[in-house]
Amino acid sequence: QAVIYYNQAAKIKPGDPDTQLGLASCLWNMNMKENALSIIDTLLYNYSDSGKILADVIYRLIVFGEKEKALSFISADRDNHLPDSDVLKFRGMLAQQEGKMKEATNLFKSAFRQNPHDYLTARYLGNILIEEKLWDRAITHLKRALASFPNEPYFLERLGTLLVSCPDLKLRDYSEAREFSERAFLHK
């Protein structure tokens, strides 16, 4: 259904990278992978000097499961259009997909240290710390993420839930949990 709207948007704003990426995602989800990859190749050709477009494309490729293609674009960025924090984030995503959780955790930590204002990095790091049952680190990280995203419901809710239900009873803090949960509710 969304393909219809993206096609219409593409007619109104031909070549708009955000519209093209949305269309590529829709096509991918409809199992029209060749068409989606063709759009991505065209974007890379037309915007080869744009770090933002390159980062958006690499992210989509990783989400699509196109690991080799994503790695080739990361490696080919010799002109440094991508910030180091993005490269670390993407390598962390790939390591996580491969089940290399310790490596992924370290890559996400490094990316977050370099750019604590990258929402995806903050989210990926929080999720992996929780998945790996590193409760104290997860709580610390989520509080740090709130410094950059003070009213972000996702981080507020995760932190509130963790402070109430943490398996490590020493880390539970019901009053803080309530505060974060109430804030999450207010900002949803």
C-alpha cells in the first residue's frame, strides 16, 4: 500500500533521496529486491559525495541483510564522507547480526563515546547491554542517553522498566523507576 504513496511522492519530488529510500524499503518488503537495490545504486551514484545519503544507504543495506554490500561501501569510503562514529555503529550492527555480541558492544560503546547524540547508536547499545544481562552498565548507559535525549519515551520506558524489574535486586530503584515511567507516559 505504501508503495503507491512513495511512487506518487517520487513523481512530485523526483530524485528526493528520502523518498527513494522509503520506496526502496517498501520494494524490499514486497520481495522486489532487485528494484530496491537498483534504487540504492542510483542514489549512491547521484549522491556519492554525501555522507548522510551514504550513511542512510548503508543502514538500509544492513537492515536488508546485505552485509557484503554494506561492508563494501564502508570500506570504499576513502574520502571519509562517513563520520567515524557511523562506521563504528555500522560495524557494531554487523557484528551483532553475526552473533559477536562482545565485539558489537565494544563497537557501539566507541560509537556512543564519539557521538552521544546519535539516537540509533544509543538505542542499539542499550538493547545489547540488556540482552547481554549487563544490568548496571545498561542502567548507566540509559541514564547517559537521557542526557542527549531527555524526553525520549523509548529510553525513559526502558530505564523505568529496568529499575523496577532488574534481576539484580541491588540495582532496583522504585522511586526513580516511577519518575522515568511517568515521564515516558507524558512524552508518548
